Amino acid sequence: MRKIVKIILPVSIVLILAAYTNSFAQNNFLWRIQSKNSTVYALGSIHLLKQDIYPLSDTIENAFNRSDSLAVEANVNEIDMANLQKLLISAGYPDGDTLDKHVSKNTWEIIKKEIAKIGLPPELFYKQKPWLLALTLESLKLVASGYNPEYGIDKYFLSKAAGRKKIIELENIDYQINLLSGFNDSEQELFLLYTLKDLQTLVSDADSIVKAWKSGDTKWMESIIRESSFGDDRFYPIYDKLLIQRNKKITSKIEGFLKTKGTYFVVVGAAHLLGERGIIRLLKEKGYAIEQL
């Protein structure tokens, strides 16, 4: 479950899946969805990448070039950094309150040990809520290994679309931050604990998701998503809000696109497209013609 979180929220800037390259599967993580009058191209996004992912395949680039509009979860190229900083501060603990008062003693000891490895003043992290600390620790480790949000798929296409195509936000950063910050203490602590547990394999997992994305190997991705926390029923409220409910809302917006006469290029976190409750399955159930390219 926690691995899903990291591939559906651009604010998290960390995505963890694992996969392998199937020698006979040469698809892209791209689908064409068609109605009588409209076409939507849906591309699964990786929000943190290395520069060597580029150039992308001609299939992906051509689909983008044929589209009139680009739709993303959040337009990260138009973020007001001052406003974002205020949002993150407001999402943290107020004066007189700190992280140690909201987690168990055992979790607090683990947190202190992990922060000590970073080499930054620990006071920088003590006002962060567990969800933000989890994403911060992952981001720092990935960036140190060469991954960079500047090379993310969504950011790449936002830059290409600027001044050329209409850009549509399916959500926004404010919504995503408020969603994460809204989970209760026990849910956030659970999320953080699983994050700390998986930090040891973070980079190798990130390398694997890139291989899976390049080959369009959805079945393997789905199996790896399920390996971490799906057996823990305590995760269901998080899973429901961060994936299932958002999938329904994004699917509804894509349906709106399909009722027009335009061509849309939709970039969303890869996990949104996968599984029995993923966007691709939801649209198939509604009768739309869908093909992985």
C-alpha cells in the first residue's frame, strides 16, 4: 500500500514499484482510449527519474504531438513556492508540538537513528508530521542516488506543453497535501514505519520500476505493488482515499474528455492505471475501446 502512495502523488516526488523487463513485451506504459468523437492517451507517470530515461519512445512522443490538451494531476511547473511553503508549514505541527508526541517511543527511536544518517540538523525534521517525514527521507535518498524530479514524466510534458497546448489539472497540490495531512496519527505512523522499513531497498526498487515502465509490463508491476502492505488491514482507509476514491474521480474527468471532440494526453501516477479498481479497468467496464500501445 505504501508503495502505491509514492507513485500517485506528485507532491511526494517518490515512486516505488519493482518490475522486470519481459523479453517479449515491448509495449509502453501508454493506453489509447476512444469514444465515437474523442481520443484520450493515458500515460503512467514516474515523478522522479534519471536523465538517461530520455529520449522517450516515438509512440509516446507521437501521441503527445497529436493531442490538443495535456491533463496532469497537478501542474508542478506553476506551483507558487511561497504558497507551497505555507501549506507545508500549516500541515506540520504548531508551536509547542513535535513529532515525538504523536508516535510511539519505539518509532521515535527508529526515526532518530534514520535522521542521524542524513547528517542534517535533526531539528529540521521534528515539526514534520509522519507522512511528510516519510516522503522527505525517501526523496533525500533517491536524489542522492541520481533521481531528480526535474526529469519526471509529468514535468517533462508540462514543459513541452507550455505555450503550445491547453494544460488541465485533474487535482492540485493543495488537495494532495490536505489529503495526506488529514490521516490520523496511527495511520500516519504506520505509513512512516513501512517507509523506514523499505528505505534499504529504495534505490534498487526505483531502478526496477524504470525497467518495468520502459517495457510496459503491467502484470509484474501489479504483483510488486501488492507485496508490501496489502496484507495489513490497517492500510485500507489509506488505500481507499489515496487510490480507489481518486481513481473514480479521475475516471469521471476522463469520461468528460471522451464526450468532447478533442484529443487529450493524460499523465497520471502509474498505480492509478493498474488493477481491478484502476482507471483502465473502470473505463473498460464503461464500454470504451482501449488499447495498450
